[in-house]
Amino acid sequence: MVLKMADNKQNKESMREAIETLNQIATNHSTPKTIKKSISDLIVELNNEEYSLSVRASNTISLLDDITQDPNMPSYVRTQLWQAVSKLESIRE
């Protein structure tokens, strides 16, 4: 039981860090508008507590994978998105 509570706390922290990274991308003036819109929509979905942390993380990882394929994306934004994906991948059920 204690291990499960520790995992849950760690999962919430990973989610918070991923959202923080995505917020930085969405508020950066040099991020293309289409990418900002997609990232903002993902942040809303990540904050929707209707689903479990792991489901929200999995859905977001899939959508971020699609977003990173955009040929117009600056390389530094792609790197930040991969950092967010890494945080989301650490979330366990």
C-alpha cells in the first residue's frame, strides 16, 4: 500500500512536470501558432481528471508523436516535446 501511494505521488509529479514543459512551449513566442494550439489542447486534456493519469499520459504521448512529425517544427521545440514525452512515459498504472 505504501509503495502504491509513493508511485501515485511520483506519477502526479511526472504529470506536473510534463504539463509545465508543455506550458513553456505553448507560451514561447517563437513556437509556431499551429503547434501552440495543439499543445494548449493537450494541456487541457491532461488536466481533465475524468480519466486516470496513465490513460491521459498514453493518449498525450500518442498525440505528441503526431505533433513531432510536423516538418515546420523548430528542432528545439521537438526536443522539449520529447522531454515531455519522457516524463509521461514514466507514469505507471
